[in-house]
Amino acid sequence: MTTVTEATEAVPERHYTHHEQRGVTPHRSNPRFIRRELTTLDVREGMNVVEFGTGSGYSGSLLAQLVGPSGQVTSLDIDAYLVRWAGVIHRDRNVHNIECHVGDGTAGFPARAPYDRMVAWCTPPLLPKAWVDQVVDGGVIVAPLPIAAVPNMTLVAKIVVRAGRPEVESVATGGYIEATTSPKGDLDLPGRWVDWENRVPSPSWISLAWRDEDDPLHSGARSALDRLLKGAHTEPYGQKIDWPSWRTFAASLADHRLTMAGLRPDLWAVGHTTTTSAAVVEQDGTIVADHPDSPSLKVLRGWLAAWEEAGRPAPESYIPSLSHHEPDGWSLHLSR
């Protein structure tokens, strides 16, 4: 049996991620997390495996190494450019037990199902029913899943399918790019659930868990983002934010006023908004609100106090569960 460590030693990472003809591939996952996810996946020789998110092709090559010549790997990506190049690089290295296809991974790939193992390097809006249907009994799925209906709120779940039903065995910190129905060029903007964005004078965006209450012109999203950008009140949180812990805790509250925003480049923000108030805390610990007496600011301070009182729980410490949404699939929920 080939281990993940042995596979990484056999596969030249930079040959895929920094190919001399294709160039650097920005659509690639952190190798450290690739190794973690593949260890969790527990791939054995001779298995039939599918991955969603071809990227540079590096993860697919590792899978091909793990299943050996008697196994097969299917790799799917929405971006034809990535798929074509990955296929060429695989063949140049004489890797023949992997096929790369262009397609929407959320529908799975029934042509080569059923699969013993399934791994996703992109985040679907929920665990698709197609994935569960295409895995053998006792098969394993490792995939990032949303824990709230806003971007960048995800955990990586290990799921075992038994008698056609998925069961979460564990969750881990992390997440990957949102699954989209067309190739994604702007990697700085979330691919899903962006309710309003500004491109001038500088990029900014907002996502509301309460989008169903907004009007067709997205007036609530526009006004909430405008309030935050004006920054009528700012204050330091005073302590370093443990972002994975904080965002997971905020999502676990299941408050429908939860809000995610990007007010400055490379800084996410999480907080609370309504039709008349807004407050978020950014990754660097800056609290931004529409007013010093903002009702949303009061709620946000309460959330942060509860998070501290809970001891800044690690994402892995929550109890995960899946709820079925017929006919689409399952959503991931957390409790303590």
C-alpha cells in the first residue's frame, strides 16, 4: 500500500503547479492541506476514485499514485483550460490511470461511478445528492461544506455513506474555492452568495444570510455595505482574532442576520446587519459599525463575548450533523 508521504515523494509538485509551458497555476490548493485531505480519504490500491477540482493536476497525480496501476482516478473541473493542461502533463509523465474531464462537479460523474472514494477541492452550496448516490456503500467523501449561507464559512467534512445515507465522521478547519457553473477568473471575489459588490473607487462586497428578505434591487445589501464603508465608528477589538475559531462560532449561532463582507483587500469581515444597522469585525481585529450606538454593534459585542466565554472553541470541537433538503442534498450544521 502506497502512503500519502510516499506519493508526495514520487510526484514532482512544482512540475504541476509551476509548469514551464503553462506557467504558474493560481487555481491550486495548498499542498499541505492536499496531503491532509488525502490522508483522511484513506485511499487504497485498486480503488475507483473521483476528484472535483482538477486545478494544476497535482492532487490527481497523487491520487493516481495512491490507487496504483490497478485503480482508476477521474478528475473533473469546470475550466477546460486547466483540464486540458492537466491531461497533457499526466501523459508526459506516463500517468495513464487518470482521466480528466470538463464538467460541473456538483452533478458528479456517473459514467465512471460507483466510486470508492470522492474528494472535492471546491465548495458546493450543500452536499449534493448526486455525490452520495455515486459512492459505494461504506465509501468515503472528503469535501468542504458551508456552515452558513455566506461565503468563506466552511469546514472540511469526512463523510461515510451507509445504505445510501451520508454520515459525518469528523470535521476539520479549512475550505476551498466555491464551486461555480463557469470558470472563475477573479479569485479575490467569492464565487457564490455575493449580494452586492462595488468595483469603484475600490473593490468591496457583502453577503447577507437574510438575502431572502431583501428586495429585487438588493437595497438592503447596498445600504448595509454603504454603512460599513462609511465607517462612522471604528474600534479595536483589543485581542488577536483566531479567525477559524471565530467564524465557526459565528456560523454555529445560526443567526439569520449573520453577514460576511470584504471592505478592504485581503481582509474578510464577519458581523451582524439589519435594514437599518451594520457592524462587523475584520480579520485584523478592527470593528467597524455604522454608529457608536448601533444595534448591530451591540449584537456583535455580545457574540464576541460569548465566543470568549466559550474559550474560543476549535472548529473540530463542534458536533457536526447533516440535514436533508429534498431533492438537492444535505447541509452541514454544528452544535456544541
